[in-house]
Amino acid sequence: MSSNARAYQGEPLVLVGREAGVIWLTLNRGDRFNPLSSEMIAALDGALDAAAGDASVRAIVLAASGARLLRGARSEGDARARGRQSVAAAAV
């Protein structure tokens, strides 16, 4: 798996893997239940933009490290994240 934008303590926030036309995006903050912080959203947006620009991509799968897919928006006043809590796998 290759990594994508923005790192937390040296680790990428979103891991990007590819196999036979499928892009796997793995949220990589399992220690914090993968919160939708503004940094996580920016990393996910970048990965989705890159996948959308690749004609060989047929599907995108969203996964997460740790015990949960998403905790939701961070409660520390991250208003931008609170407005974008729904994330789903999509066919391109």
C-alpha cells in the first residue's frame, strides 16, 4: 500500500492501495477511532480526487484501521468536519 497526503506522527492519515481497478482507501487513525477532523477530510479528499482522475479505477472501497470505521466529527470545534460526516464507498 502506498500512502497519501498528511501525516499524523509520521503515519499517513489515509492509506491508498490498488488492486485490479479497485482503490482501497484506509483511514489510518484507529487509535482515535478515525475521527473526521479537517486533516482527515483533506487527506480523504486528495485521495478521492486522485482516484477520480484515473480512468482505470472502477470502484473505491473505504475501510478503516482499528475497531471502528468512523467516530464522527471531532468535538473540538471542527465545524467543517461536522458538516461532512457521511462517507461511503462509491463506484466511479
